[in-house]
Amino acid sequence: MAEVIRLQERLDKMPRRHIEPCEARILLFTGIRYERLTDENRRPETRSNGTKRKKH
């Protein structure tokens, strides 16, 4: 069974703390894509999304 905890009731019972201002950094992780190529000169003709690679 779940236990319902009402946060507002608990916050009302606790005294407020004085918090000093400080700096913060927001870090966003957008993901990383790894591709393994077995041969340096051999590249796949198409990408994983189906589009063709540009010829160099």
C-alpha cells in the first residue's frame, strides 16, 4: 500500500531557514552518439536515420 504524505502540511509545521544567495550552474546533457568504424577508410553509405552521407 502507498502512504500519502502531504508536503504542504509538513512545510507549514517547520520553521523557515534563512538561505544565503549563491551561484548555480545548470548543466544540460543532450546525449552522445558513438559510432564504431572498423576500417578508417571504409565508412557506411547511409546513416542510422537513413540519410546518405556527403561525399568528400
